[in-house]
Amino acid sequence: MCGIVGYVGPRNATPVILGGLKRLEYRGYDSAGIAVLHNSEISLRRDVGKLENLEKLVSENPVIGNIGIGHTRWATHGQPSERNAHPHISMDGKFVVVHNGIVENYLELRETLKSQNVAFQSDTDTEVIVHLVAHFAHAGHDLTEATRLTCNLLRGAHAIVVMSLAEPDRLVAVRIGNAGGVALGIGDGEMFVASDIPAILEYTRRMVFLESRQVATITATDYSIETLDGEAVKAVEHDIAWDAGNAERGEYRHFMQKEIFEQARALTDTIRGRVDFESGLVTLPELTLTTDEAQRLKRIVIVACGTSAYSGLVGKFILEALTRLPVEVDYGSEYRYRNPILDGDCAVLAITQSGETVDTLAAMEEARAKGARLWSIVNAIGSQAMRMSDGTITMQAGPEIGVASTKAFTTSIVDQYLLGLYLGQLLGTVSQADSRMHAEHLAQLPNLVSEMLDKAPAVEALAEQLVKYDDFLYLGRGINYPIALEGALKLKEISYIHAEGYAAGEMKHGPIALIDERMPVLAIAIQDALYNKMISQIEQAKARNGVVIAVATEGDEFIGTKADHVLYVPAVPELLSPIVTVVPLQLLAYYMAVRLGKDVDQPRNLAKSVTVE
């Protein structure tokens, strides 16, 4: 999960940048690098593996200068290697870039640049950025304008910092969407830039946070911010308290809010290095599975608790669609008490954010005792679940502090999608053409989530109208039925409002008796194969004076004639739709809980990891 640090001022930039990257190590990475400008030359140092490898390299071959940028990288395009590590430098050695995110259209841009005789030195998507900046600068544009013109050609979500020999007194930083934050640190005659506050908090408490599609030009004594369209922006400076918890929350009021808004970046991070976007092939080396072993599998059983169990229900749809293997989903707390039928032809997949959930661990022990292959999807590296497993897939969500899980939910769904593609490719149930299509869908996903997060003000406004109700019914069908369950759970967990999630087709089998003007019905009714069925459920609720809130596809005007309120989400491929449709439900629960004055991060009676039965 990439980290960015930049500095301009009177100090030697190297220790500032290396120290900042050290404080971002918790984000995870597979390579690191630094670029420092001194004596009309950009000095570049990069290495694979831990930051200590880069520190040793710099110690043996020092770089000294008053302006520089650094980066820790998780691979997305190109294997971890020195040549693929950031920063990336232009052909003439005058421009250098660090970048978080995925350039969705990098193949197209790469071919255009190659036709202009640009020689690429890496396999990364990021390298197209530095060559485009150099192209526009050579055409007569200053560094800020060259960066702006470049960014207007990029698709996807990005955080970018650029440095140039031509203008050696400044850095240019850009944020587009939610590929990670960009914080400017304002010092006394010095300036800092970082992807997260802890990297630079040692030096300053004064911070400015870039919003999407904003460009900052930074010198040692000043900064200016504009939009990508060239309009000046009046910055809002924040004074960050020296409390560690506040530092980690950054500009957010609660960890849960931060973690909701980190999801676009977290999804990028969990995809990184696992998908070849040209071939569509998925690599999951920690799963340690051969083709022969995959072909012996007869079924998959998912065991999990709480939100992870609902992730597993989504995973059932995904895995069955991609592998054509039957998939069962069981609560970890119930699994071992019914003498489950398992053998060596079955894979048991445990999903657990902490890797320490006692009921899930007990289910895993039961599976181990019965000879099943044991896999886990975990967020906490080195946890018990990870150690017990024959193979693992890490969520790469980063630390999740809020008790109510958000980004671990969406990243674990992506991990199951990756697992489905990986198995499908081994089993021959996913063709090469389909693999490329799915890879393209994955590349677009972080930006779609980012678009949804941009609609947060509309969700907050709706929350103000809904806090007066005491009961809610959440309805979904197909792959979005588990999202109705998860949305209801989120509302219960943090606002203490009673809510129930149901498969919409089951409404007539009991819950419809509860519907009246005092029980709002939230219906997930995106334009998929079950859209007309959901419209029917909405009409039945309205016929009983129910207040209907619809989660619908952007541009669907018809549903506005049926529902009282509509929360629009971007159009998204069906198998990935739960990752987008859950976001407004997370936001709704959060804003309602805040409005009611609840302790969002530590709701009563709940713990982040349940370690007792």
C-alpha cells in the first residue's frame, strides 16, 4: 500500500523522506526509492524489499539536497524490482515522479508515447506519467501546467508528486479521486507533502488536505492550490493535535469515517501486484496451489462471523459464477457443532479481519481435523488464522481501528473475486478473453468507489431525515441480498437502531406485515437482472404506506417515481456491484449514528476482535 513523502526547505531532504517512509511502513510495500535534487542533477536510489535495504543503499552511496521525493510501492504493473520501483525518471533525467493509484488507460498512453520514440525503462503504469510531464514541459509549459495537462489524460484515481530540474525550487502534487490522501505540511521556511499525516507530523502540525482534482504547487516558503481546470482554490489549514489517535484519524472525525473513505485506496492496494492487466492473469503466490490440486477440488466452504460472513455470502455468488464449484457459507460459531462433512477434495476458506476470531479459528481447527484444504483471507499479517492455513490471501486494507468493519469487508470481497479468477484460470472455467474483461473491471473499481464517496453529502442529508425512525427493513436480491444484511448490521452496530436485512423475495413471507409509515424500507434496486423484481417489491412497500429509500443506478430516473428517496451509485459490473452498493449503506449508518451522538468507533457491547466464545 504505497506511501509518498516529499520535502523542500533548508534541511537535507534525505533523512526527512526516509524517516517519513519509515512511519508509513504499516501500509505495506515491496520496494522503496528516493530522488533528491542537488547540483543540477537528480540523484535516484531504489531497492527491492524492506526500507532498511534502501537505507543501506543510501548509507553506502549518499544523496544530499534540499528538495526530494520518496515512495514505498506495492506492485500493480510489473513485478517488484529495482527498475519498477518508484520514483520514475524521464529520458532526459530532468523530471521525476512518484505515484499512488492505477493508470487505467496506461496501455493506450504507452503506445502513443512509444510512437513518439519514448523508451520505457520499467514495466509500470506510472512511467507514462513522467514521460507525459516531460513531453508537455518540452512544449513550453511550466511544471504545474505540464502536470495538469498530464493528469487530464489519465483515467482512474491517483495521488502524484512531481519534481523537475527545470524548476528546482518546487514540487507539484495532485490528487484525483481516492487513491490515497495528499497532505501538505506547512513549516517555518519549509514544506512537506505526504500520503498520510504520521509521515510528517514530527515536523509540523499545520496541514492542508487536497481534495479530488486539485493541484498544489509547493515551494519552501509558500504554496498555491488550483483545480485541474485551473481555478484557484482557497486552502483550509488544519491544526493537528499531537495526539497519536488524532494524527492517525487525520482530517476525519472518526476512524470509521476515515476507513470508509480509504476504501478506494484499500481496493487498489488489494489488487496491486495480483493482476496482469494486459493478459488478465491473476497471481496468488501465498495460496500455494498447483493446477492438479485445483482440479481435485469438488467444493468450497466459507466460514466466517459477522460482517465477514456477509462477505462470504457475496463470495458464494462470485466463486460459483467463476469456478462452477459449489460453495457453502457457514457461521464459524455454528460450524463445528454439527459435525460437518469434509474431506481432502474440499477447500475451507476462513475470512477474518483480525485473524484471531475464536469461532472462526475453531471452525478452521475442525476443518483441519477432517482433512480439508485450509485457506484464509486475513488483514492482520502473522495472525493465528494465517499461521494455521495452507494458503492465504491478505486483504491489504491497512489498519482497521473502528469496531464496525468497512474497508475489510470490501477488500475481502475483492480477494474472493481474485480467488475466483485464479481458480477459474486453473480450472479452465474463465477464458483468456474473460480474464482480460474481469481485469479491466477490477482496474475501474477503485474509481467507481471513489465516485460513490463523492456523493457522501447527499447521504448525510438523507440521514438527517431518517434518524427519527426506530425500525428499518433492508431488502436486496441476488448478489446484493448480503448487502441488505450488511447494511442492516451496520445500522444496528453503531446507531443502535433496530434494522433487519431480508432477501426481497421473502418479504411476502412475513416481513410485509410490519411495513407501515413508521418502518422505512431500504431497497437495493440497481439495474441488474433482478431490477424489475425489486421494482415490484418497492411498489408493494409503497402500497402499505412504507417510506422507501432506493439504492439505484446513476441515470435511473424511473425509480424516482417509485421511491421516496434515491441514493445513486455508479453503474458497475454485476459481480462487483456489492462493493459499490454497500458504500452508501456504510455512510448512512455512520451519519445517523453521529447525528444521534453515538460512540461510532467503539459502540457499546462490541469488540473489534471476538476472542472468547
